[in-house]
Amino acid sequence: MIERIVRRYCLKQAELIKQLKLENTKCLRLDQDYKDSNQHHRRKRSIMIATTMHNTAIDLFLRDSELKKIEEDL
């Protein structure tokens, strides 16, 4: 069950990362000034945060083979 929860969470995070990257790329192509804008930096930060959360979930799952820590966190 825990494995399913972690897998589902990671899939959602991966989808969010993909969506943010596509939006960022699209805006970069449409507007030359976008790269210097605040919105560009917010999206880049959101991508970084989502990637960190994704990697942390995987790391916690792999590090604790007995899943005790993950069960306590949930």
C-alpha cells in the first residue's frame, strides 16, 4: 500500500514538472522578454521545488526498506 501511495505521488509530481516545463518553454518561444520576467523565475523555482519533492519521496522510500518512517509520516 505504501509503495502505491509513493508511486502515485511521484507520478503526480512528474506530471507537474512536465507541465511546468512545457509552459515555460511555450512562453519562452512566444515572448522574448519572458526570460527576464519574474514569472519565468517563479516557474523555474516551482520546477525545482517539484523536482526536489519528487526526488525526496523516492529517496525516503528507497532508504527505509522497512517503510516504518514513511508509515509514521503518512
